[in-house]
Amino acid sequence: MVWNVNLPDAEWHSPRAPLALQGTPAGSSWRFDIEPLVREIADHDLIALDTETTGLNIVKDTPLYWSMSWTMNSGKERRVCMPSDTLPYFSSIFKDANKRWVLANAKYDMHILANVGILLAGECCDSQVMHALLYEEQSHKLKDMAKEVLGWKWTDFKDTFGILKDKSIQESLVWMEHNNLDKLVEYASNDAYGTLKIYHTLKKELEEAITYSAYPNEFRSMADIFFKTEMPYTKVLWKCERHGIKINADYLASISGPAQAEIEQLEREITHAAGRPLNVNSTPQLRQLFITELQLKPLTYTNGGKSGIKQPSVDADFFDHYKNEVPLAKLVLQYRELTKLKGTYIDGLSRQMDPFHRIHTRFNQDVARTGRLSSSEPNLQNIPTAENDKFKLRGAFIPCDDKHELIVIDYEALEMRLLASATVGTHGNPEGAKDMIQIFLDKKDIHMGNAALMMGKRFGVTYEEIVAAKKMDKYVKEGKEPKERLTDRMIQCLKWRAQVKNIAFGLNYGMRENKLARDLGIEKSEAAALMEAYMDMHPAVRAFFQEAVEETEKTGFSYTFIGRRRFHPEIHSKRDMERFEAQRKAVNNNIQGTAADVVRFAMLNIDAESLDYHYGCKMLLQVHDELVFECPKETVAAVKPIIRERMEHPFYTDMAVPLTVAMGTGESWLNAK
DNA sequence: CACTCAAGCGCG
DNA sequence: AAAGCGCGCTTGAGTG
């Protein structure tokens, strides 16, 4: 219930008599007139829509009531609520491709409607995504947006219907229709009405949010970013969610028992080694044992959270450090690794399968501040990679049947390529980081190339020598070669590569010598010298980082390549910590955000190819720089070059460094790499 | 019992 | 003096 705003009448339209005939109180009216409503709606192409549902599950829940809001030609605003059995009357409206639907958390309602056979042919405009582009630090939930954007004071679902604690969402809603129809209609119709009001306000604000883009004609304001990239993206992502990915349920079931047995065995060993039962999942218990009783010196301290009380960390680094002198430390590491795999992935994924053993993640467009997606319920963007997973869980992600394969495509060193491209033009230097760009043009591994450049003069090491070392390392790991063949010099080469890689990534995140020294186990001065050497090797990289900070100081924002912007109010903070943090975020947003733009454009490009229609090929997953498709075996060969082309040329023009992808196909996510 | 927070850890 | 970006899930522990 909104109580500080004048609202249009809340209308209840139903083909059947109200369940509660004890009168419809003032402010709402009950009519049997659905057909006139359909004719009225047909004339309008901007409609807000919202559903009240049986629950929050996108696979199985369905609409109970639904609401629409629009503005009549006369200027009169309408907000109507209906029971879900009116939905079929509006099928011609839903099939109208010229409509623009406005929804808060659009993909959710699109799933709920699809669960009763309704697809929205028109544009789907998510007001939460609009809000996220302008107010990335705020909540984008409908009620919170209404408060911030419109100044509405609005009782949320829980407070409106929460009087029935022991009842489900469905029971609460139906109870309300029986006992207080007016309250139901008022609440539900307002979800749509508020969404429409927010749309109009945010559209204007997006248009006024001028940005800097490499394509100023295409992207002048954040409204261009939203309507040209984010709004169509919503539908693409909805299709990925809707299709889901098949899980080999038998495989998950088959490893659950053995994993549990291993955990229990470890528990017994830990009890024996500790001399008493110990809950390894309890951080305080671990601190008590390892810090207080065994008197081990802490390596780092926790953040302390709200209270600010910093405690010794008992994380993986800590136990790794002491694993040789304290056998129990090694057991704790093994226990943590196993329980993580079992709890989060084996059991977690098993819980999330639909009846056909498919998992439908949610790709959230309004969470990551950089423009990346996030994935939840379950998160499919943090499934362990093969090297860290003895159960090989990616092998459990499979195509729908044996006539299909998975296609897995990764961008190669995407962020490094974007960084190299972005150095062109910094400080008026048209060549940019030309040595780094050359490594890419020569189709070399960037970290080996950098290592050879940096260590070459001092240690006489060549690119080819590092390649050979990496190759030998791989063979030794695969058991193809005895480990004696990996010479000390080769190990040194690998170390150099790892160091340079650490520096390169670290710089993208704003890392300082303290952290590098800790990571590499070297002196702070040595770490500082390494970072300086790296920057001296690529002066344009240093210039790029400087310019990124300067631009943010000047405008308050950082900007991706296409002009997606992020606000950094702390860039002028007097407190060093805050200011440095803003600088790190600004620098990183350029790179991570541009990478997110690349992948978003690639997915839009691929969607426009209608691969499903032409080849039966469906896009399923995005993992930041990786896409997963499910494709009939006989069309794989035709589809692959299309995907490659669309991914390697995402924008209107190419950048200084070409983008490349690595493709693989197979019977699972594991062996398609 | 339901909720929140902190710590830890999986991914890019 | 301090300083690695971006996410989501599980657990234990504390609170209402």
C-alpha cells in the first residue's frame, strides 16, 4: 500500500464473480469486461506488467494474478489487476512484436508466464537493469527503487501479506482474494503502476547521463547503452536460462557416497591427530587449536567486519604455510577441499535439477558494478576447473542427448588484449604499448612473451625456451615424461612466467608491491623493482593507468570502451584508503567492464544469427569470457565458424589487438575444452 | 525457527 | 601505516 501519493483507481477485472462478494470497497471496481480491455490495450505499445505467483521458482511456479499499467490517449493512467485465468484473452497482445513491456526483474515474470505457455513477442524492458546503470551502489528491488526514484512509501509484500506466517505465498494471496480483495488489487496493480512510473523517470535520467564512447554516434548517453545493449540482452539471457543445461544425475549420485566416505575418514584422522573431536567448519575452533593452543604465528588477519575486531586468519594460505611442520594442517586443507566440492557442488547441483535433470541458472544483469553478469540459483560461473577438482564435476554437464554435443568457446587473454588495445593513444602516443601488441600480433602467449622481454637481457632467456619449459611441465604433469626431465632452468623459466603473469594481472587490479611480495615470497623492494621493470618495459601501460585515474578525477566516472560508465565518488576523498580504492576500481572497471561489453555484444551478435532456428544450436552458459552451446552433431561444423566470427569481431570496428577464441566440442563441459 | 553476519573459497 | 578487481554459496555463530 502506497500511502503518500495520489494513485489512479485500482481496477479488478475478472470473467468470474469475485470470490468475496462482501463488496468491493471504494477505490476499486469489479467488472466482467475483459474484451473491451483487450481492445484498449491493443492501442498502446508501452505497458508495464507484473505477476503475483505461486512461488519464486522459475521452473515450476505459475501466475495467480497479474497486473498491467499504461497511459490512455486521454492521458488517464490505468492500473488493473486480474486473476491469471484472464491471461488467454490477451494472447493477441502478447504476440504483438511492437509492444514494449516494462517489468521489474523482467526475466522472472517471463519465466512465470512461459510456465503457462505465454511468450512476450515484444521488447522486454527491465526497470531494475535501468536503475543499475545509474545507481550501481543502491538496491534495485522494486520497492526500494520506488522509494528512491519516486519518493513513494510502500508496504512490501511481506508486510502486506505477511499476516499469515504459516501460509505459503500462494495461500496468502488466495486468502487475500477471499477476504480482502481490495488490498490484493491495490497491492498488485501498484507493482505494475510503480514500474511504469519508474520507467519514465529512469528513461529521462538515462538520456541525461552523457557518456564518453569510442562510438559517440551510437552511444551518446546511458540510454543508448541501455536500449541498444542491455534491453535486448535480457531476452537473450532469458533463453539461456529457459533452456538450462543437462546434468548427468547418475554421475553426481555415484560420486556423492564415496565423497562422503572420504570426508568421514578425514574426520577420523583429524580427531586422532587433534586428540579430540574438532569441527573443521568452525573458524573459532580452528583458531583456538592452531593459534591459542599450538601457538602458531598468524600470517594475516581478517577484516573484522562490522565490529572491526580483526582475528587471525585460518584460511588456506595459513594452513599451506604450516602444512609441513603440522600434519593436522594438511588434513584441514584436504577436508576443506572435499567438503566444498561435496556441499556446494555435488549436493548443491543435485538439489537444483528440474525433473529432466536440467539446471536453470539465473543470469543477473543488475548485480555486477562493472557490467558483468552474475549467476545464481545455482551459480554456474564458479564450477571448479578440472585441475582443482578430483571429481571432475564439469564432466557432469552434458548435452541433452547423444545426438548433440557441447561447444565451448573461450576468449584467449581477453583482458590483456583489451588493455594492450587501450594503450593506443594514451599520452598522445599512437603506437601504444607496441611491444606488448607485437606479442599478440605474433600469436604468442602474452605471459611468456612478457617474461622473455623482461628477463631476456638479464638471464639470456628466450621465448622459445619458456615455451619448451611449459611443454615439458605439461608432459610431466600428464605422466608422459619423468619428472627428472624438468630441469632447474626450466623450473626457473616457469617461475619467471608466473611472476610476470602475477604482475600483469595484479596491475589490472591495482595491486601494490606489498601484495606481490607476499604472493611471490620475495622482499618488498624486490617486488617493487619487478613492477617498475614491467612498467618500464611497457611505458604506455603506465600511461594508460595514469590516464584512467585522471579521467575519473576529472569527470567522477570511469568508462568502458563503448561508454558504459561507473561512478566513483570517493576519487576525491581525503582519506587515502578510500581514494586508492576508488582508483583501483576505476582502472579495473575500464578493463573488466570492456571485457563484459565484448562478451555482451558477442552474445547479441550470436543471437541475431538465429542459430537455434537454422541449426538447432542453443546458447546455454556464459562464464565471463567463455560461452557454452548445445548443438546437434551434424550442424556443429556449420555453426562453429559463425560463432567464431561473431565473437572475434564484436564491435563495429576492430581494435589494435585482434580478439581470438579457442573452441572445443565434446560430450561434456570437461572434454569440450 | 528465521534471519543476518563473517569467514572462507569456488570461478573469471 | 594502511592498498588486488568482480561475483555467489555454505557453514557456524549470534540475535530476535
